[in-house]
Amino acid sequence: METNYHKPVLLAESIEALHIVGSGVFVDATFGGGGHSRAIMQQLGPEGRLLAFDQDPDATAQAIADERFTLIGENFRHLRNFLRLNGVRAIDGLIADLGISSHQIDEPSRGFSTRAEGELDMRMDPRTEVSARDLVNNLDECALANLLRLYGELPNATRMAHDICAARREAEIVTTFDLRRAVARQLPRGQENKYLAMLFQALRIEVNGELDALRQLLEQATALLVPGGRLVIIAYHSLEDRLVKNYMRSGNFEGEQTKDFFGNLIRPLRPVSAKAITPTAEEQAQNSRSRSARLRVAEKLNPKND
């Protein structure tokens, strides 16, 4: 189920949660190395269908040679439009493994890794106009600080933005190590990797519009699901997980619950479990990148009966 490209996280748990019907239509919104997709394909019958999305052109090399499978090289924010182009107007389930793949982290030229030197890029889709290099060299200090605070949740965002701006006045920040050197004074001893990860996360989220894309995915997927269909989402940081949790519980991203005259919640989905599912200790030991994973599952309600 795994390739050198990416080791799928919470594989057994997420596939079980998807409740695969052999004749159903399913979506893997984050194809990557195809680990989750291959597991889904094993349970699909001859009438079943799987459509996968991945905006990273590197993922096309992992495509599955099966007439029941379609790989769409686009951001999942375009879910509805591209499903319609492929003749699909309703789905039985969708899975999304958010964040970045092992391949993207391990390829220095992509600029996602804090530990390898490469151009400061971080674009998942090379067609995206603005890279992380553009952000750190062109945003004014206040905007940069706000970005680091909002998306990186960095407690020293203001000081870090100040040091980045000071460094770029001396020379353009071009590589990941240039950025590391620029913020070196703001990395607490013993927590250097943690703070760098938070910094890189903030830039990556902004470059790729990740949170806005996630909001669009959740809304479009919910509209496309048949009653009883499952939405299965794996998130890796609190910003993503909060959006998923709130939406599954209340049908909005603020988590504000609305009730009808009889006191029943008005929402399109029902969370399958109260708490997120996390990787076992064994999986975390085998794959350190799974440690922060949170799996949430919701089922589409039937508005006529629920």
C-alpha cells in the first residue's frame, strides 16, 4: 500500500471509515503516492469508480493503470467542476490526507524541508505565481509578522519578521538555509526544529492557499455526498483540524451550532466519533511524520429523515 513517494498515514483506519461499497464512486482528494487510492481500488468492484486529485505534477508518475481510476491534476478546491467534467455529480465517499507528502519534504529543490538546502519555493503546484521566496522578500514587516502569527502560531512572530526584513536588506533571501540564518537568533535553544517547522508551515499555507482550499473542499464534498456517504479527513496541525472539526459538528467553520424548533441540530453531517482518531504507538514509531495526524470522519445526513 505504500511507495517510496509517500507512506500513507492511518491507512487501515481511514479505509475502514470510508465504508467502501464495491459499486460506489469515491474520491481521493490528495493522491500523492497513491497509497490510500490503491487500498480503495482493492475494495472496488467492476462497476466502482475512483477519481483522485493532486496538483503536484510529480504525482502523475504514481498513477494507477486501471480503467476504474482517473487522476485529475488539479487542486481539490476545484472538486465539483472536475467531477462534473468526468460525468460525476454524486459521490459515496471522499478521503483527504492533508499537508505535504514525504516526497515533497525529501526533495530539497521543492523548498519544503527545514533540514536540506534548496530554493525557497514551497509551491505544490508550479503554476502558482507566488513562492515562499517572494513572500519573505516582498511582504512588509507588519504583514509578514501577521502571517507568521496567524498560520505559524509563532509566539515571537514580530521579532522573527523583523530579523527576516533586516536580513533581506543585506541580500535577497533565496534558499531555505538563507531563511534559517536570517531567523537564527529567534530559535529557542533545544526548540530550533520546532520553530523552523512553524515558520515553514506559515509560508507554505500562504503560498498554497491551503486553508481556503480546505474550506472549499469541505463544502463541495458535503454537497456531492449521497446520504450515508462518508467524509474522511486526516489533518496535521491545529488550524486544519479546527476547521474540519467545526464543520463536521456544525456545518460551518466557526463551530456555531443552530437548532430547529424541536432542539435538533441543523447540520449536513454527523460526526462518526466524538474524538479524532490518532495513529497507534506502533505507527508513530515506524513513521515519525504520523505523530501529529488527526483523523475525523463524518456521515452525510438525509435531510428528509434527520
